[in-house]
Amino acid sequence: MPARPSISLCDAPIGKPVELTTIHGGTKFQRRLVELGLTPGVKLRVMQDSGGPLIIAVRDSRLALGRGMAKKLSVSIIEEI
């Protein structure tokens, strides 16, 4: 199976399922994301992108992520089953 290309979470299409592949940041940043349930391999969707913070759906929650944080997250688009 070929590797899926990674894009920034800021560039993810609204409503499409994506998988978090890489977190680009320091230990404190990574720890904060783990507290929010954002770990590599988790499936999520961008629900709203109006130019400010992104609203994402992850697990059973909705989170608002600032664009600076979202740019440090690499995701790959996954196919819906």
C-alpha cells in the first residue's frame, strides 16, 4: 500500500476524515495535544475553517485549535468506508 501524502491540518478539506501523522513541536506542545486527545494515528475532521481557529471533531469532542497549532500538525486524508 503506497504511503499517503501528508499535509498541514490547516490545508485539510472541511468534512473529510484525516489521520494525524506527525506533531512538529516540543515536549510541552506534544503533551498538551495528548491531553486534548490528539495523538498520532487518531482520526479527526475539520468541521469549520473561517480564517481564525479551526474547529475539529476528534473522538467524541469538538475542539478549537489556533492556526499556529494547526500548522504544526501533519495529517493524511483517509478514504471513507
